[in-house]
Amino acid sequence: MDASDLALVLIPLLAVAAPLLARGVRPVVRVPIIVFELVLGILVGPAVLGWVEPGPLLDKLSDFGLAALFFVAGSEIDFRAVSGKPLARASLGWILSVAAGIALGFLLAPGEGMVVIGIALSSTALGTLMPILRDAREMDTPFGKAISVIGAVGEFLPLIAISIFLSTRATPIAAAVLLGFVILAGLAVLLARRIPPGRLHGLVRATLHTSEQFAVRFVLLLIAALVGLSVMLDLDMLLGAFVAGAIWRILMARAPKKDAEVVESKIEAIAFGFLVPIFFLSTGVALDLQALVTSPAALWLVPVFLIAMLVIRGAAAQVSAPTGASIRDRAALGFLAATGLPIIVAVAAIGVDQHMIDSGMGAALVGAGMLSVLIYPLVGITLRGERSRITGPKPADERIQGEL
């Protein structure tokens, strides 16, 4: 059995092991499942045991997982809630973040490399934080909404920056192409708002529990179409996935609540039960530890980038802190806002491929991103405290379901 065949067995095995490990340690400490997926990927990858090697199949599935992660992030955003002042504050925070990141990048990698570092350090992993916030029952709280808008801006604006400043095209041409994509996406959003909901929702409802599964097939087509359009236009594919999620949310906004919840459950099952774990496991497998271990300069950059993410994003997040937030809540907001990985993986790969940064610095950025996912959500949720202490006891029926 070669490495690719072994990966087909080990990756599903590790995907099952991760939630078991997360639940096993939960009575002692609440560790996000992503932590175990990353660590298990490193363990079986070339850096440790060498049982799984990066390959074309794993890379493609990982890309699908990353696209699914950004689709879910886009579909989770309530645009009415993030518009106006919350959006303006979060955007201001991002501008401050990217400016500070570029300033640090100028010291470490003058030239194009400083843009790579600036974009990487200005990101927030909304797709990574969403399941953590959902598990902590924070999605509908002012704290959770603040994280959502910070994360939405911290994923969308870096994607825009990548498409303009890290494109293989000249910056004016890249901006024009991006504008064309935005126009097409705007037309798609307008069309989604104007489509009569009755026929579409009727078809969704009629196939919810049949082999036709129209809603799921339509979502996959929507992702493929917008990701494909992004790739054709030489934009980052994650931009297309993010916009696809936003369009899907608009399409389902007027659907009956029960039907929308069933469709959402099916999509989450595909994303978080299949594709997203492959992305995080593959990220662990592909981490170039050798580039870090053999380069002292790259190795010390890991804690530098990790601390910089907390200082840069954590400080900028305070602009979006809810009114009356306590010091603990502000600290928790900073740690969660400093959590970044998907954008960092993407921008580091682009930087290395285009020789803007060397492989050691790219590995240091990814390593810092991985550590931020390992550490910052755990610290943030711990500082925030259990939701039951804030909202009171769960209703009796919810407690029974939780126990089951």
C-alpha cells in the first residue's frame, strides 16, 4: 500500500478520532476540534511518522474543504446585522491592522514580502471561529455578533487585497478584473433577491428527503460556478466561495424556517463532516517543519508572528467591542479576533510561489497561524466563560437533548 492509498484510510480515521479526543478532554478543558485535526495531521505527516504524504488527491480535497469553510462563513453572515456602524468600525480596525502588519513586514521582508505579511497578519478566521462560537452558544449574543462582523471583514477584505496586490496581473488590471467580478457578484445577489421564492423553496422542500436533494446539489453548483469564475479571472478562489455563501443565505432568507434548518444541517454535514476536516488535517500534513527546524531565523519568527497577530488584531478588535463590554470580554474578543489560519495558508502559499517570501518565512507564518488556532480560541472562550453562567440555565428540553 503506497502513501496515497494509506492516506485514504488514515484521513477518515483521524477525522473520526478528532471529535472523540475533543470530547474526551472536554470535562477538563474545552479544546476546539480543529486543534486535534491539526496535531493529528502533523503526527502522521512527513514531519513525524511519515505515513501520509501531500499529494494531488489530498491537495484537491483540501482545496474543496477550504472552499467549503469559506462558503459556510459567507452563509453565516447576517448582512443586516453587520451593516452600518458595526461594519464601518470593523473595516477601520482592519485598515489599522493591515497598516501595522505591513510596517512589521517592512522590517522583516522589505519589498513585496511586506504586503504578504501585512495581509496575513490582518486576517481573522471567521470560518474557523463559527463552529466554536456555535458550540459555545455565542452566535446570537452581542459578543458573538461582534466577532462575526470582525471575522467577516477579516476574511473578505484580505481576499480583496490578495486579488489586487498579489495577483499575477499589474495592479490596475487586477483592480479592474476585481471590479468586474464584484459587478457580476452584485448582479447575482440582485437576482437572488428578485427570484420568486415560492417555486425554488417548493422544489427544495419537495426533495429534502429524497434522492434528488436539489438544495445540496444547487449549493455545490453555486460554489463550483463562483469558485470557477474566480479562478478564470485569476482571483483567489476563496473570494468566490465566500460570495457563494452570501448568495445562498439571501436565497434561503425567505424559506420556511424548518426547511432552512434542514438544508443548513445537510450542508454543515458535508462541510464539517467531510471536507473541512480534510483541510485541517492536510494543513498539518503539509506543514514544512524542516524549514523551521533547520532555520533558526525562521523558527524565531513563529512566536514573533504569533504575538504580532494578537497585538495587531487584538488591539484593532477593540474598536468593535460591544457597548459595556467588560475587561474580560474585551480580552476574549482580542484573542478570538487574532485567530487566523485559512487566509494565512493561502497568502503564504502565494508569497512563496511568487518568490515574495522564502519557504522558511512561509512556514513560520503558517506555523503561527496554526498556533493561533491551537491557543487563542481556547483562551478567548475560557476568558468569556461558559454561556450557562451568562444566560442562565438551559430549558429543560434543551438539557435533555444535550444529555442525549
